[in-house]
Amino acid sequence: MLDSVANKQIKAAEALIPLIKPRAQEIEAARQLPQDITQWFIDADLIRMGIAKDYGGLESNPLDTIKTIELIARADASAAWCLMNFQTSALLSGFVSAQCGKAVFGEAKSCVPSGVLAPVGRGKRVKGGIEVSGRWAFGSGCPNANWFFGMTVIQTGEDASAPNRVVLAMFSEDQFQTVDNWQVSGLCGTGSGDVIVEDEFVPEGRWWSLQEEPVCEGALFRIPLSTIFPPCVAAVSLGIADAALDEFEQTLNATPNGSPSHSMKEHPGVHADFARAEALVGSARSYIYSTVEAMWDTACGGEAVSQEERRVARLAGTHAAASCAQAIDILFDIAGSSSMFLERPLQRYWRDAHAVTKHIQVSRKNFETMGRLRLLGKLDGQL
């Protein structure tokens, strides 16, 4: 059973669906999230779900966070994608030093963090910190963020051959600018254009290395960020697929007797295909939920999440994204030519669902790497 805090956030997300859904075309046309919707997320405390209690956050069960992402995705995938990036970026609050945590997350109610994990920033040591420049692509939600986290390579010595240190540097909203170059076919309203930082000073300690252990002691931070990420990304897919199933059903039921679509409504093959799509989505959700629940139980018991639990979390997220895209393929196919028109939501669901599968955290490449890890015990890169 949900605790009262989690129940409040989930009910708040449910209440936002009828407010956001009518604005889906507006969001897509703007190619970024309207600021008032970001404010709704703030007011509903949805971003605080990922922030440590030490800084006024809620430090929520990750499954509850996943459920809020799903709910918002039923209204609009781009809005949910931005929320997901805000919430997962907020998880950094449990890993940074107390000094950094207070500076970045101290105003938890109004903190809107977003970040990019590609190590394209370049930093050099200066007195009191580092000076960073960089241009990061795929800055989802960054036009709405007041903190940007950019992966940065710091030269650790004067010798160019010395090993570099890779950190996630944190920039306040006056230190970064966004570029309006997000021209894509899916997740169009996420504002995921480039983010630029030019010769900005980051004070000592206002960065985090992926190798550092969490500072906050809550169970949420015993689960590595790289393990939480895939199920959260896939939550967007689950919400899109739910919306597609509902849209198909409502459209079919609204067809008048005698219309060309009425015969499709009575067709056994349509019934079978719809049920197959529904089963793909339901089974994907069950896999995600059971996997995240198991990890949460481990973390709440004071134990570190095992490599196998981490492997399965990535596999479950990848499977969910692929299964939801497959389910919407089925619906898009049996809906016929009417599904192509821009005023029909199903075409947008199809584009958005396939865009999600391109994210590295849930890309099809993960099937190969997670299978190899189980069968051969080999892993290319980090889990």
C-alpha cells in the first residue's frame, strides 16, 4: 500500500493529466515544455521525489517515481520525458558533498535540475575550482531547468599524457545557455537541444565523480544512478502505450454503425491484435515493477544492489521500451490510413514511442550486452 506522501504525488500526477493532455499539440509545436507545466511539476512536488531528505526532498521509493512518469506520459510524452530527466538528475543530491548539496538542492521546492552524461565538457584547474567549456547535445528539459549537470573531463596534471578525471560539473542557470536546434520526429516537445557553457567557473567540490560513494544514507541512494535510469526512461514508454491503447479503443467505439470503420470494430483479427498489444504493455510493466520492487527491498534492507539486480533492471527497461513500441506498431497498423493524420494522437504516440527506444539506456544494444553478461560474465563498459 502507498504511504501518504507517495499517494499524494501520484494523485497529483493523475490530476495533471486532463490539464496537460489538451496541450500536446502546443507542446510539440513549441519544441519545448511550456514553463507553466514545469511549474505544475514543482507545485505538485514531483521533482522533489528524487531529492534527498537532507535538502528538503522526499527521497521517494523509485517505483512511485516511475508511476508518476507513466501518468504524465499518458497526457504527453514530451512532458513526461522532461519530468523524468528532472527527477533522475535530482538523484544526484544523495551523492554529492553536503556543501554542494546545499548549494544546488538546498531550495528543494524550486530546484529544477537537468543534465547530460556525455563527457564532452573540458575543464582545467584554476584557483578554487575548475574552469569549464563545452557543448552538450540532447539537453532534455534544459530550457526549463535552473541547474545543468554536464559531464566534464578535467586534465589532472600539467603533463598532457596524465590520466584525466571525468566528473559531472554543476552549473547554475546564469552559467549555461540552450540552443534552439531540436528539430526531430519524436519527443518533439522536450527542448532537447544543445547546451553551451563557455569558460565558466565551478567552485571546488561542486562536481561529482561516478566512482564516488553516496553521501546520504537513504535506501534510494544505495541503488546506482545508472541502474535507476533505464526503468525511469521506460516509464515514459509505458505511459505512451497506455494512452495509445485508450485512444484506439475510444476511436473504435465512437465509430457509427454503417461506417467503414464499423466493420473493423467487429473484426476478430482486430480484437486479437488489440489484445496482443495490451499483453505486451502489461507484461512489460510487470517486469519493470517486480524488478524495481526487488531492488528497493534490497536497498531498504541495508544491502548493496547486486550486479544481477542491476543487469535485470537494465534488461527490464530495454524490454519495456521495445515492447511498448511494438504494441503501438500493432495499433498503428490495424488503425489504417486514418492514423496518419496529424490531428490523430496515435501517430504522435507512434513517433514518441520509437524515439524513446533510441535512448542509450534502453537501446536494443542492451539486449546483446545484458545477454553476454549472463552467459559469459563479460561486460563491455560500465553497468
